Amino acid sequence: MPGYEQLYGLKLTHLESAAGDWSTLAGRLGELAEEAERDFLTKVEPLDWRGETADMAKPFLTLTGQRFRYAHETALSVHEVLNGLLDAQRQARNDLLAVETEAADLSLGIHSDGTVYSRLNGAYADEELERMERWTGSHRSSPGQAQQADVDYIVRRIEEVLARSAEADATASRALGDLAGEVGEGFGVPPLTGMESAARMQGLEDASELAGLYRSGEYLTQEGLERATEILTAQRDNEHFAVHFTTTLGADGVLDFWSNLVLVDPYREPTQEYLRSVEEAREALGATLGTATRAGGARMETWQADVLDQLDRVHGPENGGALLGAQIMSDLMRHGEWDTDYLTAYGDRLIAIEQPSGDGARWVPPTTSTLPGLEFRYDPATGFMRALDNNPDASYAFFSSTEPTDTTAYFLEERSYAPNLSEETETGRSAARDAVMDALLAATSGRSSDEPAPLSPEHSAEQLRLFRHVMDVSAGTGNDFDADFREGMARLLGEYRAEVFDTASNHSGSQLPLDPGHLSQLSNQVSRSPESYAILHMTMAAEYAERISSDTTGDANFALGSVGRAIGFLENGRFHAIEISDDSVWMDRWTYRSIGNMAAKIPVAGGLLGASIEAIGGQWLKWSGANGDDEDMEYRSDYYERENVFINELANQWLSRNPDASGNLTPEEARTAAEQIVRDAADHGHTGAVAVLGGATW
């Protein structure tokens, strides 16, 4: 294990130089390998070998040609080992510097031999303390009992860093030994030692086979496609396979690989079996490319840069049809987990090539369209946003960017999307816009949109800041807020239901978590679609249930009053929607007629709280769905009358948890009083929602 001083002062110049030399050598050997395969092996293989030396000559020449590829792969492996060691030791050295800073913050110091001492010696610097020790024989303070825990912590941190450094060194040594083989051995295929080496060699072998299927065009046949899909599916998580395949084909090759498969070919009639194989290949290829981007390394950096250059260039078979690189990538990026840095660079490049025209019509299907039934996504935003959704960290990083473009504003307000004809989902909405809202949910929640929501989501200050920006941009569009964004916005508001509740229930207060004007405007816009309206209010029903169950005040005016104000504030959107609705059959589109139909849209909780959520949510559905199309429901005075079973259920839930709060009232009187508190508060919340937008009450 390296010592503290050894790692602290570690110089990496020689290691950096060695890694660079091996990278150069690998590049040159790669060129020789290409020449050997293209010029030498292609001539050796088809020859008709006869004579006494035939059985020996052909295998010998074939092996000789293949050794250039083995040499290339070995050089690449050596470079990867050295590069990995370089990264690991650089990180270990930086970690050691961080430990030193951490120790100083705890009033501790570290000797050059790694021992830790207390610095509680007044204002003397370390150098001065050392001088005093030499001349006066004084000693630094030993840590007191209270500080000993900090000392132990720093010691553990130092040991952890040194151990990681030693492990990296040992791993690199073993890997280089495996690659070198025994002394005196002839050069050949790198030896198989350990699972990682086996995975590497199998990955390289399969990548070469798949590249061969592509070059020969055999992968376009049913048999060849099945084999290609089999390889991709088996090796999709193998970094060695993914990197070798993508870099062997190059950016052009990968884009052509997929465009040749998905574009209609007038000379072939695809069968259902063939279409199923294409769908399976799409998922496996997308996952493989994602794995490759996460592998890192100089080869992948080059490949990624080349892909970005190809986004606005045309690809397709020679016999007709064309797709832009961004459209091909969109179709593949719906699958797999892609690298964060790559995704942010990809998004910046996509915006850069879109902005000059700003016209979504450029993404319409080409004259010769893709194979039927594949649901090919022509709008590049669709696949890109799906990739962001699958990587919440990347999504946050991308949407947090405001320079040179405010990415949130661009995708919510400025961008022109492909016509729905080419992107429409089974819900009738735009697949690209749906994907944008899912990516925003991932960015502001820290989890993919298809992961179930916890009952009480927690968010960082950065995520809350981004959510506020999303609200600001969206509210600023007013009644022009895109209809396809409504359901996604309802889910976003539901994700931040605690902040929504605190704002709606105290809309005139100070230091609110959200802007009440933005919240009122977005509640109005969400409510213009009955589906998104239902998602918002059913999600808030979970928040009402939690607030009631956690109330410890025993004060109905406090607990039920805040719930009522929040309800009135948010339900104002319903009346706004009725007035401005451009859909005369708003209630005919009412989708969620039962609590069961909403199960996937709201948080799940067990026990008493789960029963409370179901009871409150069920009564809201009963009231809103069954009575929403009555004319008198357009007036809030009628909406909040005693027949509102939703409000009555809220009062009943609170009373069931606070049986002693009735005082001298009979149960009937207590119930009537509690219901009236909610109704009065809801009326107040309604007027507040209108007032923050400067309007008049209904």
C-alpha cells in the first residue's frame, strides 16, 4: 500500500506519457488491422488451396492476418488499463487533498507520515508549531475525548483512500500481466483469465461478427437479423462489446445500420416476423449504444463527437428514402441508459441545429417512410427526452442550463414540434411533448417518470429551484399553454403537492414555496382537460389525507381551514376552464370514473392512511365526475353546498381522528360545524386564486 506522503506528492507525468504512447500505437495498429482485413484476408479466404502445403499455408496466413487485429486490441487494452490506473490514482490523490481540508475544518492536522494530530494550539501555524517543538521541546496538544471521534474519522478516511490507490495499482498490474502472458510466449490472442477477461474477449469476438454482418448486408435478411439481434441482446450490457462495435462501425456506420433496417425498401416485403425482429433489435441496439457512451475513453469521445456532427445529415439506403441523423438517434435513444455528459452535449447540439429554422415541419416523415407498425419517432426530441427520463441526473443538468439557451423555455415555449400525424400516441397527444414532460418530471424529482411516486416526495433545493423555473415559463404562456403539456404539468404539480398545498392554503402569505400567481394560472390550464384535472386533484387528495392524519393541533379551524383554502384555490381552475373551454364536450371526455382507474396516477399508501386517501379520493371522483356537467355546478356557491360529499368526507376524516374536539356539540352538530369550516375556507381559497391573477370572482 502506498504511504500518505507517497500518494500526496504523486506525480503522474510518466503514466500520462505512457498512456498517450499506447493510444498512438493502438491507432497505428488499428490502421494496419483494417488494411490486413481489407486487402490481405479478403484475398486469402476465397482462394482454392491445393498441394502438399495447403492444409498448413492457409491457416498460417489467416492467423498472420488476424494477429494485426489481436495486436490492435491488445494495444487498446493496455491503453485502457493505463488510462484507468491514471484516473484512479489522480482521483485518490485528489481525495487525499480533500481529506486534508476536511481535517483542517475539524481543527486537525496530518503529519507527512499520515498520523493525525490536534491543531487546538491557538493561532500558530503548523510550521511555527514544528519550530517550537524543536527549540523548546513543547508538544502539540493531544486530542481531547470530544475530538477523538473526529480523529478516528479522518484516520479511516485516509486508510480508505490509500486502500483504493493500492487496489487500483494491483488491478492494473494483474491486467497488464494477463495481457503480456508468460515470458517467452509467442504473440497471440490475449489470454482468458477471470470473468472480466472472458467477457472482454467474447465481446470483441461478437462485435467483430456483428460488424461483419453489417458490412456484408446479411443483417438485412431474416436469418442475419435474428443473429444480429441475438448478439445485441446478449451483449447489450458488455462495455467491451459496445465500444468495439460502435467504434468499428463509426458514427456513419451505426446510423446507416439502423436507417437501412427501418426504411421501407421497395425490393423487399417485410413479414410480421421480420418486424418483430426489428423491434427487438431497436431496443437492444439502443441499450448497447447507451452502454458504450458510459464506458468513456478516447475512442468513444471521438465517436460521440462524430455522431453530433451527423445529426443534421441525411442517411438511408441508395434505393430511396432518407432520414436525418437526429431522427435515427431519436428512434434508438428511447432505450438504454445514456451517459450524462453525452446527453447534455447532444441536447446542446440538437438545439443549435434546430434554432436557425425553428420549424418542426423539417421533422415530418420522409417521402419513403419507415416500416409500418414500428412507431418510428421522427421528432428528435422524442428519443432524446426519453433518454433524459431514463437518466434523471442528466435531465436535471440539461434543463438547469440557461446559457447559451434557456433549455426549459426552449422546449416548453419556443420549439416547434413535428406534426402529430407522425408522432401521435394512443392518447392522441404528441409523443415528443409527452416525453418532454416526463423528462422534466425526472429532472425535478430525481427518478424516472415510470417509477412509482413515494407518498411524501423529498426534493433538493436545486430541484425545487428548477421546478419554480418550469412554473414560471409555463405560466407565462397563459391560455396558450400547449394542451399536450397539461397532463404532464398535473403530474409535476402532484409531485410537489406539499409545496402546492402550502402555497394554495396560504396564498397571501410571505415566503411561500411557490409563486401563487403561477400556481393559479397553471391550475387553470391543467383544468382545461378533464384527465389532467383529475390527476391533479386526485394527487392532492393524498396530500389532504396526509395533512389531516398528521394534525396534532385538535383545532378544526386550523386543520380543515388550510385544507379548504387549498381546495378552493385549486378548484378555481375548474370554473376558469368552463368559461374559456374550447372543448364543448369537456365532461364527455371524463375518463376517471372510479378510484381504480386512477390507481396508477396517485401515490400508494397502506394502512389507515391508505384507506383515508381512497375514501377522500373516491368522494372527490363521485362529486366531480357525477355532477360536473350540471349547469348549477358552474357557480361556486352551489359547488360548495352541503351536498358536496367530497368536502363532507374531509370533515368526517378529521372528526374520526379527533373525537374529543366536539366539546359540548352533538355528533351531528360537530359534523355540520366541521363541514362549514371547509366550505367557508374553500370559498376564501377560490377568491384568492382569482385575486392573485387580478381577476374577478365567479
